Amino acid sequence: MMDWEVFYNRFREPDFVPGYEIQNRLGGGAFGEVYKARKHSIGKAYAIKFLKIDDEAQRAAIERELEQVRHFAVIDHPNLVSIEDLGSVLGVPYVVMGYAGEDTLARRLRESRMTREQALAIFVQTCRGVLALHDRRLVHFDIKPGNVFLKGDVARVGDYGLSKLVTHSRGSLSMGRGTPYYMAPEMLQRRGDQRSDVYSLGVVLY
């Protein structure tokens, strides 16, 4: 089990994550902390999510999340945040992702007004990213403005912590998370499939 005090004391040490320089914090939540990082060999920016493990119940949830991450790692799409690598340091699992910028649709909506054309351009790209997931029988389960990352004119869907491989007509959500305002009604009963994402997309557009 990880010691977050040790993590915060050491995460900026050279090669704490082998091959990367950890830079500024990008965000975080109940299941992890995300930092911008630079890969030494090529100087390219990435985002690294360190996954919190506070007890055995969370460990099981984290292990399920990592299984889902492997499904997303094989997808290469311009409107999805890429998954580059998995690893662990001091017993702390981490996920290396493509750096999609620090701007999100949520921030853009808070800080400025968008024209109809700008809003539709972002929405269409978001739909394309979600469609790429659905084509692989994957469901995101947490589509919301905060999970749509904006860099220049490109929108990318990210944060796959809720996502799962749907093997039946309607899956059972093993992790009872999500954002209530954007959730499809069936998700309150921990049920859902690709149609749940479509519902959330409709709320985002609204």
C-alpha cells in the first residue's frame, strides 16, 4: 500500500518515474493525481496519472480500472487521449497518457462564450472520439465537459476510469461512479451500455 506522504516528498526526484521528469500538477480526484511530465529521451510532454490505493477495496477497483486501460491503449484516434504506458513506482500504479493540454470544455464554458460554430465543432469531435470507443465495444460512462480536453482546435475525450468492455447487451457497472448531472437514468442502478454515453452527449450539447 502506498504512502502518499512519501510520494509527495519524492515525486519530483530525478527518474522517480524512470525516463520522465515530473512537472506541474494537472488535477486529481478520489482515485488518483495527474501530473504533466516530460520524457527525457525525446523531450515530449505527457500526462501521468498516479492511482491512489488507500485500502483493499480500492485496490480491487484500481486493478479493474487498469484492466480497462489496456483495452483503450490499442485505440489510436485524434479525438481520444492516448494511453502510452502502464507501470508502478514504490508500489504506486501509474498510467502514462498523451498530453492533451490543460484546457477543458468545462473551463472554456466557465471562462468565455462560444459561438454556435465553435460549440458544434467541439461537439462533433467529441462524438467522433466516443464513436471510436463504441466501435471497439467500449463505453466511457462519464462523458462530461470536464473530460473533454481542448488543445488548439482539437478536442479529445479522456479520463477512462469508468470505462469498461461491454460483453453483454447491457453491462453491470462495477464502479459506482459518474457525474449525476450527465448520467443516464439507468446508471443510477449501475447499469448501462453505449446508449448511456449517447444520453450524456445530449446533456453536454444542451
